[in-house]
Amino acid sequence: MSLFHENKKRIEKENYNPPTKKSGASSEVIKSSDLMIQDQLYNKRLVHDLNMLKNLNYAESVEYKTSCIERYKYHVENYLAAEVNSKSEVVSWYCAFLADTGQIEMFCKIMELAIKNKQQTPKNFRRSLKEFYFDEVLAFVKHEFEKAVPENAKRPYLDQLLMKLTAEKWRVNPAVEYKCWILNAKLLLHFESEKKESLKEAAASCEKAKSSYHNPKCKTLERDIARASVKLL
């Protein structure tokens, strides 16, 4: 048995397992005060989980983080649903674990709730929760774009970020906003170059990119969009 599985088995035997939702249990409203007490118990377990992760390789850490997600899921969802007026390290790391294990759909759902409830990133992240949200979604979209998977690259994930910037008026680091508009233009040019409206949207995205950042670099992209537009005349 590997050191990873030996330690995992030992940790599971220790008294660091806060109560989780029982199978078949009906949903119930939990008081904020009770959730804060539960959060302290989960935080105690979190400290052990983070120490455990320090000694694992990448594959082992992904497996272990996945088990952490299952362990914390019920508590985090209740904590955010109740809009508890207190920062939670458990919620912060739960979001990080979702990102690290590639659970993008659940990540987006939980991050929106966490941002609404004014939670924060883990202390060593040195960026806001909104920037963390944008960075991780952009990284996912870029990865899918490079694999040529348009349905994942364009929708719904990048569209969610653009909606935050336009309709909901979220304010993020200008460099992050710039990346959103540039990536949107690239996706439209790559996947929808035969559509005039898409190329117009791509050109408009370049303009928004230039207006959002002090040092834009999109001349080549604008030239390629213009050439694609000419071909449709």
C-alpha cells in the first residue's frame, strides 16, 4: 500500500469527520449559528486535508481533492444558501478544489454564490474571488479552444464572463477583462468566420479589448478579421 493510501486510511479513522447529509434525508433549513459551528469543525478537518496534500503527487492530489469535495459539498451548499455573514476557509478551498479537479460547471455555480456572499480566496492566492473565477474559466475556455471544441469554448462559459462584464457591470482587473474580449474575438474568427454578424462581433470585441487595457496587442487579430470579412463580400 502506498504512503498516500496509508495516510488516507489513517486520516479517515481520526476524529475529523463532521456530520454530512444522510442518505434519503429531507432538506431542512439550518440556522446560521449552527452552520458557523459546523464550519469550525470542517475547518479543523480542512487543516489536516491541506497538510495531507503537501505530500502527494499530482495524480494523488486530484484524487484526494475529489474526496474533499464530496466531504465538504453538503456543508458548503448549505453555508452559501443560508448567506451566512462570515468568511469561510472551507468555502474558499472548496472552490479551489473544484478548479483543480476540472469540475468547471460546478465551479461556476458555486463561485457565483460565493461571490454573492462576499467570500474570499484562500489567503495565499493574492487575488480577488472574481479574478480567480475569471482566470479559471478563461484557462478552461482557452484549453478547449486549443482542442477545437467550440461548444465548450464559446458557450456557455465564456458567455457567462462577458455577461458579468456587460449586463452585471462586474469590475475586474483590466488585464483580465482584456483577455476576455480578445479570446471572444479569436473564437468567433476561428469557429464562425463564415458569418458576417459573428465577424462584426469579433471586431467589436477587439475595440472593447483596446478600450479596457492600456497596452493592447490585437493588430494582427484585427487584420485577420478584416480579411475574413472581405472574403464574404
